[in-house]
Amino acid sequence: MMMNMLEKGGIIPLTDLQRTADDDNPKGYYEYERAKKLPDGDHEWLQGAQGKAVKVISALLPHLPPAYQFRILFMERAVEEVLASQKKMLLRRGEDPHKVSDEELSAMYSKHLRHIESWIQEHHNHVSCLKVNYNQLLSNPKSIVQEIDSYLGGGLDVAAMSAVIDPKLYRNRKTA
């Protein structure tokens, strides 16, 4: 959703269109395969990525080189919702979603998030971060979109960005 919002707001996404929309992500993935090679030292493509939106999963953030300045929009979501989404995706792929318990996955995910938070703080000289809560974005899009626009320097089409937000795609809700 965020990559689609940024595109509609006026920021060109860097994507190779290799991964197409599917049941898990009906609006598409906006991925760039070379981003997955950051751990291998593949940084040359970053020069051409300046001023564009690039989707980078959190596990790859520590591989961003200090030669560049990065503004990160970090999408936050309740761990229960992340796990539910991942399980559904694994089931669709024919994989066993129960290899690891929810408790173990939750603990691993929480540890990962703490590690990434620490990394972002330690690398504040070339990394800034705006956390965007997925649920708040759905419930209060105008305020959050304005905050994103401000964080990215202003001038984005906030109405077009807000129009992208589709609560019908909120399928893996946190249960009480």
C-alpha cells in the first residue's frame, strides 16, 4: 500500500515488475530484485535510485551503505496480524505454516524489530526513519498522509495518496 501511495503522491517507484499482483497482495508488490542483493554488496544501483521510492524489507536495512542518505518509512503492524498474513501466504504456497509456534515467531519478530530499531538509532548520521502504523493509517489517513508528506519534504499529492488507502484490503485483523 505504501509504495502505491508514494507513486500516486508523485514519487517514482524503483521496481522491476518481476513479482506481480496475487491473492496475497492484489495491488502488486513494487519490489526491485537487486534490493535483495544488498547483503552481497550490490550497491551500484543505489545511485540511480536517488529520489525514488524503493521497497526494502527490514532485514535488509542494516546492509544500506553509509555513502548515501536514506529516509525510511517503516510500516508497523500488530505482530498477530503479521503472523496471520504470513500463515495465509504459506498455505497458498503449499508450505506448512505451523513449523514454528506463534509464540516463537512472535518472539523472533519482536527481537528482530528491536535489532532494527537499534540499528536505525546507531546510524542516524545517514538514516532517518518515520514509523507509520498500518492501523492508524487506515483509521486516520489524512493525518498520517500529511505527516508522510512533511517527512519527505512536502509537495506530494496527499489527496491521491489518501485515495489509495483501501480498508477492504485489511484482511488479517488483530483479534482480541
